[in-house]
Amino acid sequence: MTRTPAPTDPSAPAPVTVPGPTTVPGPTAEPGFSPPATAPTHATAPESDTGPQIDAEPGATSRATATTGPDPEIGTVTGPGPGPGPDVWEGLVTSALLGTDRRPPPGGERGPGTAAALLDAAAAETVRRRAGLRAARAARRPEPAPKDPRPPLPAPAARRLTALLADRPGAAGSGRRGSAPDLMELLPQWLATANARGFAAPPQALPALLDAARGRTDLRPAALRFAGPRALWLARLNPDWRFALRATPGGGTALPGAEATERVRGLWDEGLFAERVALLASLRARDPAGARELLASTWATERAEDRLMFLDSLRTGLAAADEPFLEQALADRSRNVRATAAELLSALPHSALAARMAARAATCVSPDRTLTPPAIAVEAPHECDAGMERDGVVAKPPAGRGERSWWFGQLVEAAPLATWPARLAGRTAEEIVALPVSDGWRNELHAAWCRAAVRQRDGVWARALLGAPTAPEAGGPGAVSLAERAKLLGTLSAGERAEWVAGFIATHGLSEAFQLLGMCGVPWATPLGRAVVDALNIARDAGSYPWSFSGVMGLAERCLDPSEAGRLDGLLAIPDEPEDASPGAGGYWAEAFQRLVTTLRLRAAMAGELGAGS
């Protein structure tokens, strides 16, 4: 390509030459590599004296690189001429702003054709600037994507996946959701089923799947598992998807096996923080001792905030073998690290810390035999000594909390629950929870026992503290809040949870059951599903404010067994509204039940599509 000289007559229009193909001489092509034969006919960035450098990342798709001179590897490339100089465009802009009478364009003179010459020169310079990116050697082509050995997704399920990924939430601020299902909320369940049946993701769906996982962190584990190795291959080419590499130990490769210890060591020593956290978590899941030894090897040189995150990974597979390392962490410089180490040790009932805490707590709680029937006497600690602080007791209470009750709660929470039957005359957990507590310490003591039951995963104490779901008081004998009850339910089996929550709803309704429902397995067991539907029907017939139950309705759409759809057909009609009902409540209830039925049938169809190829 040759450059057309600038016109000598400033009043004449400047000829414009559009750059055409230019042959690029270069060395012999590498195996599997084809250098570009022609320069591009368009550019993505303007040329300047400094020449913006656009580097091609290894493994990325080919891209041009701007240069300002000959490349010793590819030879000299003749590009668009620089024109009168690097300041031509600025001169033209200045002339346009000030006027050609005051400032003629570069190389021009005042006269009747100056304005037209300015426009022609600006047009020519615009083309030159747009064509100013010079050709360069193409980057090495990426290696082919790895094959996915899993069976392909059935065609109907693939079409369904496309629809789920294409769905977008409705306009913000809309007061009603309408009767159409929320497809995006069904995607997690669809992914779980597809993963359980071992299907591979369609290649054409991977970009949308990665975009969805990028926007929703709760989707990432299931989405990346379903996407498979090809998604990691794509993530290396697109910075927007680099989260997939961070979420996978080894920077997007499978966790190295025992024969590749050096690779594990290299990633642990040189990897990014997120990569190291993922590596430690995955190693802990398959080799708890190896993960602990890896962490111990660099523990003294880690930052406090990093030590805290790494220590938290030991919750997986926590065992007595972790006690020596955790005991050392009790002397850590960071208070948060010490507290986490103490919490983990207290979850080991036979640890030395648990024994120390049991001895301290036993001095605070004793049977009071002066009362009839017997009661529990509480004497909270009067000071927080250095030994207590070393064992994780935080000395300074939060605002509004008394020091003694704060220390007392921490001691009881960390003591093994087996301490109390021996301390309280061999009584069972239910009998101990039923005992009165003197001097107003009942709520504090029971709340600490709740936390201990959750930490130690003790179902016997959890049942005792939950009490009967049909008890007159929704709180039961020992639970102090909905959050505590939900955590206690987490220690029980899925069937027992569903049964307890169904009894709770039948007695107390749905107003306090939302957090409890979130602890139940999906799909809901039949008794629980029917209890929820019956409670919704009762609320509808009573003319209750319908939007108060939108959260429960949303859960029912995702968690109710699809086989229950037939039982809901009778609830689709708009009911007669009582005089004291909220205006328009009947129409809202009918719309909500229509959406629920439609969603349940859609879930049944999705399950059938995924089962067709299994």
C-alpha cells in the first residue's frame, strides 16, 4: 500500500486513499501456523507516534499488534502514511472550533474554499486514522478443546437449557410477577438433575452457561461441573470467565494426584489466594492429613486474614488428628484465628480444650436442691482470665451485653454436651431442658446449649431443645429464635426435619415458617408439601394480605413435589373476597396458584426430558 502525497493546492479537496491488501513478508511458517497473508482493511484503534501495543495472550485467538517500525521477524510493513504529522488532527479540530478565518487548517490558506478544504482534510484524516493499525504476526492458535467423555444431553433437554439460560427477570419495580414461571430460578434444580444423570453440556450453550454462573455465585459449583473441561478451556480465552479457573484447583486442571506432589506444592507456593483456597479445600476433601500438612508448612508466613480462611477449610473432615495443629493455632497473633481454632477444637468432644471448657462450665452450672422441684443454679464467671482468652473466650462483650453473661455463654457453648447429664444427676437431655433455671438465666443457658448442639451435631440435644412442633409456644422449650430453630433442624435427618416442620406449620401456620422451610430437602416430603398447600389455602380463604406469603410461594414453586400439581387445580379460581380482605387479594391468590401449578408441571416436564436419555 502506498501513501498518496498531500495536495499542493490547499483549496483543492485532498484525495482519499483507502488502504488495500498489503503483502506481509516473513519467515517460514511454523508447523500448524499460518501467518496472515494480507493486512486488515479496517482497524480497531487509531495509529499514533507511540503505537499502542496490543499483545496477544498465549492461547488466545489471533489479534493484530500495532507497531511503529519494522518487525525483525516479519519484515517491514508498509501501512497508511502518517500524513503531515501527528498533530494534524488536533490542528483540524482547532480550526473547526476557532473558525477558518481565524485559524486556517494545517497546510491551508484563508480563502473562499477554506471551509470545504477543512471538511475534506478531516474526512481524509478520519480514514487514515481508522486505517492506522498495522498488520502483525498472528498469535499461536489455541490447542483444541478437550473432549468431554460424558453422554450428550438429549435434544429436548438441550432446548430446555437454552430457554432457561435465555430467561431474564422481569422489569424492576413490577408489583406482580404474573402467572408465568420464573425460569431462571429453575436452573439450579435443572443443573442438579443433569449432573446427577451424568450428561455433558452442549458446546453451543457453554458461553451462556458461563455468563449465568458469572452473575450468580450460587450457580457456579453446579454450572462448572455440568460445563466440564471445555468450559475451563474457554475460560482461558475470556477474562470475564476467569472465575472458573479460580474455582478449580490447579488453575483449571484437575487436582493433581499423589504422584504429582510437586504440582500441588508449586500451586500452593505461587498461586493466587483464591487458587490456594480452592486447592486446600479440594485436597482437604480427599486427603485431610495432606491438606493439614500443606497448610502447616507455610503457616508462620501467611497473613492473618489468609490464615483465617485457610483454617476454616479444616471444618471438612475435622478429626482428632487435627488437634495438635489447632492447639498451636490457639497461640496465634490474630484474635479471629484463635477464636476459629477454639471453635473447631470445641467441636471435638474429646479434645483437651473441650475438657478445659467443660471444667470451667461445670463450675457455673449446678443443681439447686433447695427448690422443689429441683432447679438449675447458675453462677456466671466473675472474670475472664488469660487461660480463658487463650482458649477462645472473647473478653470484651458486644454493645448492650453484660460481661458475665457474655463469658458464661461462651463457656457453655464450648463445653461437650455430655458434661451435663453427669453434672445434673444423670438426667436425660429432655429432662435437663425441662428443669427450671434460677435467677433469670434460662434463656442464656438454653441459647448456649442450642449453639453447642449445632456445633457438635448432637441430634439428641437438638430434639430436646426444639421440643414438640405442636407446643403452644412456637419457640418450644429452649429455642430462642427462628434462626436457632433452623440451625437445630440442620442436625436432624431430612425426613425428621420435614415431619417436624409439617407439624409446626399445621399448628402455627406459615407466618414464622419461612426459615424452617429453607432447611428441608427438595423436593419436600409429601406431609410437608400438603401442610404448606393447606396453610396457603387457609390464608387465601381468610382474605389474608397475599403479598405476605410471596416468599413461601416462591419456595413452593421450587420445592413442592410436582406430583402435587393435580391437588391444586381447585385453587385456580378467583375466590369470593370477604369484606375485610385486602383489595384485589382474590385475583392475586388465583394468579399465584396458577403460577405454582404451571411451574410444577414444567418441572415434571424437565425431569422427563432429562430422564429420556439416561
